[in-house]
Amino acid sequence: MSELQYNNTDNLTLSQIVRDDFHAAKVLEKYHLDFCCKGNRLFGEACKEKGLSSNEILAEIENQKSAIKNGIKFDQWELDFLVEYIINSHHKYIKENGPGIGAHIEKVAIVHGKNHPETIDIAKLYSIIHKDLKQHLMKEEEILFPYIKYLVKVKTGNAPLETPYFRTIANPIKMIEAEHQSAGDIFEQIRNITNNYAIPEDACNTYRLSYNELNEFELDLHQHVHLENNILFPKAIELEKKLFSKDM
Ligand SMILES: [Fe+2]
């Protein structure tokens, strides 16, 4: 079974994607991307028509695959456990790899910027996204995630219910989701500029490495955002509602 690759997946048909890995079917069905009767349509085009980001759908497929392979059911985990998982896997990944990727792409921009001016733009975009993400992780780890863990404590009777200073979790989540969106937009720009991380013939090893690293970073970010936007946040909103409605 071949692994789905980000590069050029937009040019695969919907049925090819499911043929590659049947786990993709569940995700395509969820977004009404018909891989049976209209299976010969290109994945990228079908997503575009429905106003969907093909990268985000792919990230969801990847999550689905790794979760199934490892027997993980993220949506059945307790929220405090999911929070710890996100911090220890995805946040850790950004903290450990973010600075090195920045150093590599900056070096590439200095050495190859003359022949490949796009590398200068990429270095600039990456430095923006990396700086933004550092702030973003801090907000999650210092404000939003502790509150989610607190909600779990209230649920299990280990803390009294109190209204947070931000009134409802929906408020910080709104801000965090907007930041996810802008991070995704910047990476989409990088993907477009690099033509899906296509490595030019005259690329040196650092050039090659930095494009591969950026590609992997984007994939990890999509999986990370998927866990938060689609599982953690809706469940936390629901839990808060339930706790406060009981209290009334
Ligand atoms: Fe996060």
C-alpha cells in the first residue's frame, strides 16, 4: 500500500486516492467528495469546487490512517489527555524543529536568492509564521489548554465551577482558530511559491533539506490543527455548555 504523498496529490483522481488507501474513503465521504460515481475527477478540482482546502483534507486522511494503524481513537480520548498529546507531539515538534528549519531556509535564501528569488520570499514568510506560531502555542498552553483541563476537573468533581475571565471558551477558541487559518494561508503561499516543494535541479543539499522540512512542517501543522479545530475545540465547547447548564 503506497503512502499518500502531498506532492501532486491534487492531480490524482478521487478513486486513485481511495485505491491507495481505503481509509481515505471515510474522510472523502464526510466532505461529500464522491469517489464512486464521480471517482475519475481530480482531487484538487473536486476540493476547490466545494471550497475545501485539499491540504486540510489530506491532513485529515493522514490522521485517520495513523490513528487506525495505531489503534488510536482521538475522538474518544478524555480532553485533558488529548491536550497533553497535542503538547507533547505537535507543539514539541514545532519547538524542536522550527528554529532549525528557519536557519536552513535563510541560508538557502542567502546562497541561492540571486538565481532563485522565491527562496527570499519563502524565508520571509517562514520567519513570520514561526514567530506567530511561538506566540500562538504560548496562548494555547497558558490560557486555553489549562482551562480545558480545568473543565475536565470540574466534570470529575475535582474543582468548583467558575466563569473564566474570558466569559466562555468560545471566545479564545475564535481567536485561536483565526490564527490557525492565517498559518494555513501562509503555508499555502509557500506551497504555491515552491510549486508544491518542487526541488530545482541546481539545488544543494541544504536547499533540498529545507524544502523537505517545510513540507513535513506543513503536514504536521495540518494534523495538529485538525485535532484542535475538529476534535478538541468542539468537544470543549460542548463540555463547558453542559457544565454550566447543569449549574443553572
Ligand atoms: Fe496547538
